[in-house]
Amino acid sequence: MSHDNRAYLAKRQLKRGSAGAILLAGLGVSYVISGNFAGWNFGIAEAGWAGFAIAAVLMAVMYLTLVLSLAEMSAAIPAAGGGYSFARQAMGPTGGFFTGLAVLIEYALAPAAIVIFIGAAVEALIGVNGPWVYAAFYAVFIGIHLAGVGEALKTMMIISGLAVFAIVATGVALVMHFDVSNLFDVPVSEAAGASALLPLGWYGVWAALPFAMWLFLAVEGVPLAAEEAKDPGRDVPRGIIGAMLFLLFTALLVVVLVPGAGGAAAMGGSEVPLVDALNATGQGGLATLVNVLGLAGLVASFFSIIYGYSRLVFALSRAGYLPTSLSLTTERKVPARALIVPGVFGFLASLSGEGDLMLAMAVVGATVSYALMAFSHILLRVRQPELLRPYRTPGGVVTSSIALVLSLVALTGVYAFDPRAFFFTLGLFVIGAVYYFGYSRKRLVLKSADEEFAMLAKAEAELAATA
């Protein structure tokens, strides 16, 4: 490695060995946990309970098959870019860029939406809301990340633990009030194919897919921590699969018990379904506690997705897709600019106040990235069978093919629910394409995935030897 390359990468090093499998699983749960408190339930209003349950099962299968595919690729290609790195290895620089762009759209817009919901929760608790609340949350939690990855991940575990306690406590409290008839109290509409089981017909199931995704959205971000894992080949697969299995459990709790106790029709329009279900069953004290801890769930997802976007921006910048100054790291080996600059853009986006629109746009970015990552798994199995794979996906390309098909179906579901979000996100992809083909493609620092990984490995060994 030349002195220039070594000097370049020496300024762009993350802290190795900061996270084991448990912390990584906690990160995966943190990404998602806010979606268990609210948002998913609006799918009941689109499809009725049974229709939403069908959508939820389909999305659970999509995420499980995707996670199993990502577990293999993250063990074989342990880079901070996560899905971008996998796609670059499989499809080259252009495929890597568009996968990275899709993930960036998801991870940049989701915190902006979540901070709007945090503002609403703060207003309900203490009567304060608005831009100053958004700015304060961005500043505080970016500041914690700047202190170091170990400190950030441990903080996330504590916050997520409070949110998980609230969900489990709600499930325990509601189980004695469960009544199957409550699941089917949504009036039958005049939609084509409507019935008592599917009161809004099959179109409602289609439109409910984006809401079902909120139960698992962003769990795919665990591989973004690969360069900071203690043993990436072992810890990242265990972390992401462990997180997914736990999220399947929490999803089952809320999807069945909350409408089963509070009534599907009422929960379908609720801003705080767990709280309203507890109040409906006469448990006001616990409802107040869950309302407070629901804020912890929002904060956990907000905090962890900030971590995710910073590692993605760091990786894209280090390779030259984004300005290289964004990948500079501090003495604590924290990518400060990759934390702050997207945070400023997210804060500006939050000033729109349109949290629902931004979440729908984030789902479009997510589903595009899922399709590209699943396709990358298939290509890597076909084209690079010799690649060292410490973990192998059960079912191989059949598993990733299921994830690919369902992700494309989920993408069309966003259009069925909100065409505006679909076309706005398409506009962001067009802007990204113009930037890439007109500018950054000619300025890549690392020309190929193999070159990138070889250079990183050599730099790490040389820097360790001189430490």
C-alpha cells in the first residue's frame, strides 16, 4: 500500500471490537422498536384485522428471509457500508451506489419522521413542541454518538430495554382481556371482494403492506456495525438473526393482543394503540407508564438510526461516492461529519411536519434496497461460490429469491397507499443518478469492492503494527 493510501485510511478508521453479538442484537431491536408502539395499527384501518394479519405475515417472511441472506453477506463482507458493500461486491460501483442511495433515503428520512413523533409525545407530556424540541433531540443524541461507539451502543441498550419492558408489560396486562370477536369488529365496506374476514377486500391487504413493515423496518441496519464488531463473521449473523427473532415475538404480542383487547376498529385509528387498549380495559395507571415509555421507544429508534446513517455515509464517503471529508474520524474513531451533516439535513426535513409522508418515502427507499440486497445475495452465490462464508443462508438462493419477490410486492404497496410518497422518492433517485453519473463516478477513491476490502485489510494490519 502506498504511503498516500495508508495516510488516507489512517484518518478514516472506526473503533474495532466495540460490539459483540448481544450489543448488535440490541442495535437491531433499537432500530425497529418504535414501530411496535404506533404506526403498524393504521394497517388495520386499511385492511381490517385479518387483512392486516396477512400483510404482517408476508412482511415477516420478507424480513426473515432478507435477514438470513444479510447474515451470510455480512459475515463474508464485514464492511461498514452494509448493503451498499454487498451490492458493490456483486454488481460493481453503480449497483453499490444505488443500493447505498436507497438505504440512505430510508435512514435519512426515518429519523426526521421519528423526531416529529417525539415532539408530539413531548407535547403530550409537558406541553412543549416544535423546532426547538427537534433540534434538542438531534443535538443531544448526536452528541452521545460523538462520545464513542461503545458508549452509544450501551445507551441504546438501556433505552431499548425500557421500551421492550413497556411492550411486554402491555401484553401481559391485555392477555386476560383478549376476545376474538374484537378482532373482527371493522364494518364490511363496499370494496371489491369485501367480506367479514376481509372488510376492505384484497386491495386493503395490498395497501396495508407498508404499515406491516413498520414492525420490522430498519433491522437490516445491523451489518452497518460490522467494522466495529468484535468478531464480524460470528457476531453480526448472531446479532441480526437474534434481533429478528425477538422482533417477531414483539410483533405477535402487539398485533394480536392490542386489537384483541381494545377492538380492531378503535385501534385502527389510534395514535397510541397500546395506551388506548390499556385504557379501554381499565388499566389507566399502566397506560400512563406505557405512554411515557413509548417515548423511550421513539428515542431508541431515533438514536440507533442516527448511528446507522453515519456508518453508511462514512462508507460511501471513504470510497468516494460522497465527498471524502465526510469520512474523517476523530481521535475516538467516530465519523463526526457523517453524524452531523445528515443530521442537519434531517432536522431541516423535520420542519415540514409531515412525518407520515417521510416514513412512507423511507419505506420506498427500504424496499428498493431490500430488492437490490437480495439480488446481490443471488449474484454472489452464482458468481463467487468460492467466497469465504463463515455463515451460510439456510435455503441459499431460494431464501433470497423469496425476499426479492416480496420486497418488490411491498414496493408496489407503497404506491397503493400513497402515490405521492412513491413519486417523491423516485425524484430523489433521479437526483442521485444525476449526481453519480455526472460527478462522483469519476472521482471514486476505491475503484472496486475487492480493492476496497484489500486496502482496508492491509491498512488495518499496518496501522496495528505501528500502534
